[in-house]
Amino acid sequence: NAQREPFERDKLARSIHVALRTRTVKPAQVARVINSIVRPLESSGESDIPSDVIGELVMEALATLDQVAYVRFASVYRNFREAKDFGEFIGRIRADADND
């Protein structure tokens, strides 16, 4: 039984800002990333959007903006329980980067 809550742009923005803390990313870039996530959600016409869909969108956006912020967000979002979980995730990032 999934818990439902209204989408809050501010909550999304806060989580992105937390991931970007101490990173040198321009506010305009952050605003663009937030808009790139929010606009499609709002225009989809869907009244219920699963939080995991939103989480994946945030991860995709952060991956292109700042790798450290991406890893920070992913570590919380994916709820890494052990160092090996984190290591496997970093290994996948490296593999993806090598394939680009």
C-alpha cells in the first residue's frame, strides 16, 4: 500500500540543492535542471507519478550536471547499506563513462 503525497517543486529543489552543496554549479544551471524535471511531469497530465520515476529523473539530470552531486543523491536515493553497494554503483558509473 503505497503512501501518496502531493508533488512539491520546493521539496524536489531542496533535495537537488542538498546534493549540490559545496559544488560550483551556477544557480541558472540548477534552475534549468529543476525545470527540465518539473515541466514534463506537469505537462504529462498524470495525477499520480511514482516517486521512483521522479528519483530516476533527478539522477539522470544530476549525472549530466555534476558527478559528485549525482553520487550524493544516488547514495541516499538508492539507500546504500554497505560499502560494497556503493562500490558496485561507482563501478557501474565508471563502466558507463568508459562506454561513452
